[in-house]
Amino acid sequence: MEDKTKKRRLCDACTYITINKSKHESIPDDKISNLERLAKLKENGILTGEEFLAEKKKILKG
């Protein structure tokens, strides 16, 4: 049950970024796309939470 909650929060965060990207002009489209792909990998169990966070930091630091 806890995994479903985490996955839902992750999906919600990516949806928020996508919907509100006009408010976040400092985040380029390619970073948003990469974050969305990364979220899908985590959601599908391909990445662990630690791997997700490490890759997310790399993307955001750019």
C-alpha cells in the first residue's frame, strides 16, 4: 500500500510540473521530459527510490 502512495505522489508531482510549466519558465522542456521519463521508470519498478533521486538531481542541476 505504501508503494502505491509513493507512486501516486510521484505521478502527481510530474503532472504538476507539466501542467504548471509555464509558471516554471526556468525549467526547460527537455528537463521536464526527462523528469517525466524518470518518473515512469520509477513507477514501473525499473529504478529504486535512491536511483530516482540521484538521477533527478543530475537532471535538475543540468
